[in-house]
Amino acid sequence: KNEVEQSPQNLTAQEGEFITINCSYSVGISALHWLQQHPGGGIVSLFMLSSGKKKHGRLIATINIQEKHSSLHITASHPRDSAVYICAVRYNTGNQFYFGTGTSLTVIP
Amino acid sequence: EPEVTQTPSHQVTQMGQEVILRCVPISNHLYFYWYRQILGQKVEFLVSFYNNEISEKSEIFDDQFSVERPDGSNFTLKIRSTKLEDSAMYFCASSETFVGETQYFGPGTRLLVL
């Protein structure tokens, strides 16, 4: 029940490229959280989604409830976007968040 | 901008010792959380806390762990008798409400048990 799959595990991109990170889960959820973990370890919340799409600056997050899938897109990527991006879900049957293993993104100048 | 703070940033302790990790959530937030991340592994939920009581806890949160809100600002995680496998980064988070609300994370406390 608590499997959250992210792909790819590692991603290297050239500055300016459009980036997509994927998250899949197995059963119905009440919320999905995209987070960014910096090299020093700090965690920053990017988006909380329960449906549709959200946009903040160069970041876009979408969720397809029927397909149990979410994507995080970064447009015009920049070296400062280099971080681990983590997907976490809260299932309908409980309150805690279950985390994916993260996608490590490196953007090369 | 309001932020969650945690102290200490690093703690080294001997196996069997008690440790208390401290967090100051954002002032108008009502829900508080502790997570841990063992080096190289994914973040894991430990416990959520609301209205001065635990609202949910994971299997990891056994009798060695306890949480407390001793005053109007602090939220603490106590590990009663530390084990080597408790070495991890511990993150505190808070949210204003619960359902669908963004959680704001503190910078973490890195705990090393020797």
C-alpha cells in the first residue's frame, strides 16, 4: 500500500532544458506533496496537490488521480535547481505521508 | 517570512543516553510533525501532533520515543535510550490546518549515536 515510486532516480540536464520528474502511487490518496531537498539536507515544500495542476514560477506540478500519477516539471532549468526532488502521498485511509526515494537532479551550466 | 526552527543543528550522543530534539513551529500553526531520514534513505514519518495529543504515529515511533509541547512555542521529540540505528536527520514540520495543507519543514537536527 505504501509504495511511492519516483522516476528517474537520477537526472542530469543541461542548463535551459525542460525537466520532468514522475511519481506513481498504488491506491487512492487525499494529497500529494512535492518537496525539494537541498544538498545540505534542508527540505522545502514546493506544492501540495489533490487534483489538477499548480504553477509557481518555473515549476509546474500536475496530478492525474485516475492514473495515480503526478509529474513535476521545471522549465528553463538552472544549476540552482540542482537538488533532490521528493514526492510524498497521504492515502485516503490514513493521515501520515509516505515518501518516495527522491529524484536527484543535477543541472550543468 | 515565518519559519520552523530546530535546535540543536547537530547532536552527538552515546548509545543508551536520552536526547531531546527541539522545534519551534510557525506561531499560528496547529499541526506538528516529526520525520526522520537515515543517511542515504528516504524520509519517514514518525508522528503527528494536534491539540496537545498524538494524532497519528508510525511503527517506528515505539515506546522509546515521546513528543511534548511543553509551552506555547516549543515542540519536542525525546528519545529515551538511544540506539545506534537512531542516527539520522530529524525534521520537524508544522502546518496551519491539516487536510490539504502545505507542511513547512525545519532545517533538521543531525543526530549521531556512538
